[in-house]
Amino acid sequence: MAGSVLATPGFALQPSAEQVALDSNYLSSADFTWMQQYLPDTYEKEFERYGNRTISSFLRLVGAEMPSNSDLIKWAEQGRLHTKYTQCGAAVNPAGQAIQTFQVNDALVPGTGTIAVRVNQTIMVVWNNGAGSNKAVVTGVGVAAGLAANQFNVAYYEAAGSAAATTLVGNSDVTVFIYGSEFMKGKTGMEGSLEADDEIFDNKPIIIKDKYAVSGSDMAQIGWIEVTTEDGATGYLWYLKSQHETRLRFDDYLETAMIEAVPAEAASGASDFLQGLVPGVGAGVADKSGSDGIFYTVNARGNVWGGGNPVALADWDAIISRLDNQGAIEENVVFVNRDFGFDIDDMLASQNSYGGGGTSYGLFDNDEEMALNLGFTGFRRGYDFYKSDWKYLNDPTMRGNLPSIAGSGRVNGLLVPAGSTSVYDQILGKNAKRPFLHVRYRASQSEDRRYKTWITGSAGGARTSSLDAMEVHFLSERAVCTLGANNFFLFKD
């Protein structure tokens, strides 16, 4: 009989951000009151009921951190080496014509307004309506041939001429790609040349801050519960626990801000506010606030899988086909939430003829003394895919448990290429190897803003002001660089 997880008792979603132990975040004072004649049997040590609550580690696994001394980080990524146009219109001609004029409706060469086709190049012409294909040599290009800048003439190699009749001008009749060239004896060389096609990308760092404050009187308060934090801090002083939790929370934000950041659009409320204007009243300039986070970048210029998880080999074949069209990186890591991880396990188990009966699933030499392995760490199909659970996507206080419906922003996984890529570093002035994902933080000889922390006030050893409190400040200024976003895959609903 099918069952379900009951809604109650649930899990707490509110962090323990209070400066002292209160009924709302720790133990009820009604259960541990000292105003009675019988002493309760108390546990001094705080019980860690949620285990390790931090969610950062993703960028430490797949990236690196490097200094930067500018408000703007720019890098160049290689363009395609070969030329292919998929939206070419054919001039009006009957089938069997020996010559043809084509118009390129794809994007022109940036900065030139021309096409990357030259006289004497040989091309393949594929008719998009399924009529067939042709091979041809280019006889004239652009203005020099009395044509528009995005047009060229060809002569077919086939005596039968064009494989299809055309009656329209300027539509997407054919797909064309260049495969070589051919010249007559004694003729001059190739006319014109092609420049390297680089794409320039940039990002800007954002300033991330946090603070913890406690009064001098509370620092001298007695406590009877021994507290601990994930970074090993222990003791009976509540303010130390809150201080350490503020640091842990800030560490998590350093990563999640790089994952989730988006650039503020012009005239948006955030753009106005972060430029010192009144939200909704000012006229903030675009790209002056916000940053390009990983999810934003991959969604904009990477690959996206939507409509549920890929649960069959045919789905992964479609993903592999897309990767073939991109950088074809051999090794990839898929960071997944729990449901996506189970879907991959079930898909791989079903490839075993006994998987449906559950007799062999993962480990194939099981006996009664061995624990049955119901999971897989990865698989190979054309490429190597390693599976890793991503705590950030499972944590109920972050992206975990978001509704699985369109528009909810739910992300089920992220495919990240392993290794590094070569880019032109403008600071170094040369090509350099960089991880596909890495963080750039602001730093110079006199100021390092990777991770700053300082104490102000007049308590806890601080002697900086007359404030009867201790304030612990945290600051970082950083941006994430997602190189080769076309090699990433975002899995979302």
C-alpha cells in the first residue's frame, strides 16, 4: 500500500540568528526552569540534530580563487574555427539550374557586415525541405560581384544542377558549410582573409558583508549548556556560538551569491537602490549592480534541459549530442539533487536484465552478509559522467523542496566540465589555463578583500569606540567567472 511522508512534525526553516538562547530557537524555558524544588536531570551538551548545516563546498571542489584589481573582469573565448550558415535563402530558380544565388540570413561577421565566404571556396548545400544536397564552388561574393554584402553566387558540380526549385527569396531554404577550395592552374591565390573570431565576456565583483554584535553585559552572562559549531568551536558562552554561526553563514553566502547572482536591469528597483537612488523613482544604469552568477550565465549562454529529469538513455543521448556540438569535454561532473540522483540510479539499474527484479543492482556479487549497493557513482556513454550529490539543492532552507512546477525556478542539477580551458588573460597579457569555474576577488598590494574580518566596539578586547558592545564584521568582494558556458548543462523544471 502506497504511503507518504506526513507534513508534521516538520523541519525548522528559521536559522538560529538570535544573540541568546530563546524559546523560539533552542530549549523551552518552561522545560528547564530553576524555580522548582526538584532539580531536573539536564544534558549539558547541545544536541546537533541537523548535523552539518553548512552548504558550501561546490566551488571549492570545481574551481579556484584568484586575485583581481579591477571593477571589471574581462576574458576572451575562442570562436568556431569553421563556417556554417543554417539560414540561407535561395534566389528564385527552377530545379536543375547550373548556378544559384544565396543570401545569408544568419549573423554577419561582427564589425564587418560581411559573410565569411570567399570566391573559389567549395561548399556543401543541404536543402532544408529534404529535397537533397549539392556540392558547389563559390563564383562571386558581395558587392564585388554586384550582390548585397550578405549574398554569394555558386556553380554546382552536378550536371543536374540544384536539387530543388526555389520560389522564395530571403527565407531559410538551405544550410551551407565550407569544406575546402579549388582553383584553376596559374591563377592568383585566395582573395581576402579571415580574422580570428573571439567572443569577449565580462563580469563585475559584488561586495558581500555581514556582522555580529553582542553587548558587553551579555558577554559576561552565565551559561550552562555547552554549545558547538561545525567549525569546531565549543564552550558555554552563547555569544561565541552566535559569532561562529555568523561566520559559517557568511561562508555559505560567499558561495551561494556566486551561484545565484544576477545583473540588475536598467530602471529596476535594485539598480536604483544599489546606485543610491530611490527605487522606482530613479533611473539606474544597467550593469552597475549585480553580477553574473553561475545559474544566470549557464541559462543565458549554456545548455538547458527542461521539463523534468532525463530518465532514459535516449534523454542522455540528446544531451550527448548537444555536447558533441559544443566543446566535447571528455569528463563531466553532474551535481544533482536527491530526486535526480535516484533517477540516474534507476536508469542505470534498468540496463541490467535482472534490475527489474532487484536481484543484482550495482554490486553483482552480493550475498547475505553484504550490503546491497543501490546507487551508482557515474557512467560512461560517449563521455564520462560522474554523479555527485549537491547539498545546496537538497537543503530545505535553500533550494531544496521548491515546487516542481514551471516558473518555480527549481534546479535539479548542473553538469560541470572537468579540467581547465585556455583564455586570454588581460592582466597577464597572454593565454592562461583557467578552471571552467573560478572566483576572482579584489586585491592589491595594500588591500586584500578576499575575506576580511575585524572587531570594533569596547567589549571583548576591542578598544575602537565607546560602544558597550563587540561587533564582528565580515566583508568580501568577488565575482565568479564561468568560462566556456556552452559546455555546461543546467537541469531545471
